Amino acid sequence: MAGPQIDIYTKFACPFCVRAKRLLSEKGAAFTEYDITLGGPKREEMLARAPNAMTVPQIFIGAVHVGGCDDLHALEAAGKLDALLAG
């Protein structure tokens, strides 16, 4: 499925990260994962994009900050995720 750029910031052994990535994969959506377990520049990048983000995953689809795993699943339950993934 071609669509917008999808970025997901994760940490090692995070069950919510696993659930979010699973849903995106089930949808056939390609995504770029940034592991911020040890902090570093990608963590700073995530905080610049989502200043109030205190948890992972943080998911961005195109220019839209989706939020976390529960937010992604809420979009799916509301029938809005496919349209967002289509661009």
C-alpha cells in the first residue's frame, strides 16, 4: 500500500509499540521505526514533533500526529485509519 510517510517512535520491549506496529503491518502500511530506548537525537526529534509526548509509541502519518497505540486503534475502530493511510 503506497501512502504517506509513517514514522513511529518506539522503545525496546514496549508492548504498546508491538501492538501499534502489528496493526500498521496488518493494514499493509510501510513505516519507519525509530528506537529511542537509549534517548539520543531521535528522542529529541520526537519531542520536537510532539512536545507533550511522554510515552511511546508516538505515531505520525504524513503531517498528522496520531498519538499512541490507543489513538491508532481508536482511529481503526472509528473507520478512519484507512483513509488516513491512503493519504
